[in-house]
Amino acid sequence: MATRGFTGRRPTDGIVERLPPGQYLTEDFPVLSAGPTPRVDLATWRFTVKDGVRPVASWSFDEFNQLPRTKLTRDIHCVTKWSKFNTAWSGVTIDDILAEAGIAAPSPFTLAHAYDGYSTNVPTDDLTNGKAMIATHFEGQPIPPNHGGPARLLVPHLYFWKSAKWVNGLQFTNRDEAGFWELRGYHMRGDPWQEQRFTGD
Ligand SMILES: Nc1nc2c(c(=O)[nH]1)N[C@H]1C(S)=C(S)[C@@H](COP(=O)(O)O)O[C@H]1N2
Ligand SMILES: [Mo]
């Protein structure tokens, strides 16, 4: 007869392998923002894609919500060393945003811009092929304001500072232009598995 709950597995099995170097696991969801949570009005919200200084596509919140939706459940890793497993998001993949804009990614670098003036640079290859999205929902609910609602960039395989909250646009750039934290000594790519925390790591 099978006995439930006696599988020979230790409770820590699988956790260590999913934690990048220097990270610890947390169950709660810390809020980390450089400033106060901005008020973002859904009636005037826009998301704009730019190629350099040239706008190529823009959506209102209603229009954005008509775009194809995708769910992603991923582990996330903050450079302050917490990691959280199995966070469940839904939104519009960057692939679908580019397809709807009618363009292929025009340059190897991207800057994400946000309503609080924050920005962060991400190599374009880290955004495409299903790796990243503009998320509007977390665990089945609209993302709460302190976690970046109504919409945030989600790039779960990079340190979480790359996942710009209150995002309002993606700008493709020919050069790798440093964003808010990158100007202050943080890494241009930020791969947690390579511990790319600071410039030069
Ligand atoms: N617009 C904006 N996005 C941001 C930030 C910010 O200050 N402003 N902080 C970043 C940092 S450092 C981290 S670790 C994560 C934290 O997201 P959370 O508050 O949902 O945990 O958001 C990132 N995105
Ligand atoms: Mo962070």
C-alpha cells in the first residue's frame, strides 16, 4: 500500500539548485522602490515603443488589454539577495508587443522607461523569445500599485531591478545606455546566475 508523505525527499530538495549564488529564499514579497509609488491614472496611461527617438507604436490601457495575453510563472531574484519562487504573472510578451507594432527588434539594446522617472537597460535578446513581458496581473489579480501596477516589465531571469515597475515604454537604442541603477554602479546585464551585481562583475 502506498504511504503518502513518505517519499524519501528532504524539504530542501530542489531549493538549493534554484537559488543563484548568494541568494536566500523568501516567502513574502518585499517592496523595493527608489522613491514613492507614483499615481498612475488608467484613463491617461499609455505604453509607447520607440526606435531611438522615433515612436513606432503606442497603446492606451484599453487597447493594451486587447493584445494577446500570456502567463509566466517564474522564480525572481533581487540583487538585495532575496529570491522568491513560482511567482505567477500574466501580460503581453515583448514578442507580441513587437509583432503588434509591426517591427522586428531594431537594435541590440533596450531602455525601459517608467512613470516615476526610473529607467533600466536590458539587452534586447533578454526580452525576446518568450523571456519577458509587460505584466498587468500578479497571482490572478491586477498588480498592486506598490509592485508596479498597472503594468510592469518582467524579466525574471535577470536581477529584479531590471523589471521596471509602472512601465510606460520601451526604447530601442543602438548603444547600451545605462539606466537609473546602472548609472549608480549596477551591472549593465544583471544575470543572477553569474552574480552580475555591480559594474565589472
Ligand atoms: N519604476 C521603478 N521600477 C523599479 C524600481 C523603482 O524604484 N522604480 N525598483 C527596482 C528594484 S531595485 C527592484 S528589486 C524591484 C522590486 O520590485 P517589487 O517592489 O515589486 O519587489 O523593482 C525594480 N523596478
Ligand atoms: Mo532591487
